[in-house]
Amino acid sequence: MSQPTDRLPPTPPGERRAAGPEQEHRRVWPVIATVAALGLALAFVWSNPRDGEQQREKRADERRAAAADRKSYMTSELTFGKAKADLTADWQWEEDKIVISLNPTLAAPSKYVHISAETESDSQEALSHIPWPDPAEITLPIEDPPAAITVRVALGDEDWRKGDTAPSRLLRVSPEGTLTDAKTGEELPSRFS
């Protein structure tokens, strides 16, 4: 006769996995890891807006400091045939914009002024009761870092008629203090301040 034993026969490996407590521990750890990751992500998102605001303030301070070294206002007299006009560029650094205008002079009257750059343009014509046009003006955003802006200006003298093509020039206005003819590369006389 055989002797009874308290030992059970070995359990095959596939059946061991079905055991309750060991399987529960394996399911709990991924849940804990997921909750911890979500907690860290939430903490990052919660603190990040303050960091972003501080970075924006720092960039604005740097931009204001750099603006002190840059020019803010440029003017130049342009001649087209018998007509003359003053080209002005006003960099408004705090507002991140530049206002460029073409203003006909009364000494050499014109009948038409036009200015365009990027997607902006403005044209003005003399009226029958006013012998010269109003200034043409455009406003553009200042890009960071500020680059030279290419503008097309046209001026029609006293012989200009509606429907005529006015003589024009392509110019580059730079915040570093230069006004250049974009076609010839010639630097034009201008006053910056």
C-alpha cells in the first residue's frame, strides 16, 4: 500500500496564471502608473501658464530694449517727373506695427499717389476742387526680428489722368536706418530718428 502524502501534483504553468491574487497585482500596477502620469501632466499644465506669461513679459522687455537701439521714424523726399512726395515710415515698436505713408508736396503738385506692400495698398487722387491728393497710407505688422519692408510707391504728376499708369519705384525701408531702391540697390537720401 502506498503512503498518503500532503503534496499535490504540480500545477501546469498555464493554470498558474489563472490564480487570483497574483493576477490582481499585475492589473493594479498599470493603473497606478497611469494615475501617476496623469497627475504629473496635470501639475505641468497647471504651472505652465505662469511660465508662459513670464516668458511673454521677458520677450516684451527685450523688444523694448532693442527698440531703443533701432530707428523709429524715417522720411525721404521722392521725385517722379515733375511731382514730389515725402515718404515716411513710423515704427511703433510697442504696438508691433509700422505706418508708411506717401504725402504729396505742395511745391511740386501731383494728381495721384499710391503705396503698397505685402497685402496692403492705398491710392489717392486729386479732386476737381482740391488740386492735390490726400496722403496714401498703409499699416503693417512688425515681424520679430524686424526686417526691411519692400514697398511700391507711385506718383502721378500734373499731367496724370485717371486710367493712366503712374511712374513707380520699388523701395526697401529698413529699421536699421536705410532706404534703398530695390531695383538698382542705390541707397537713397533719408533722415532717420
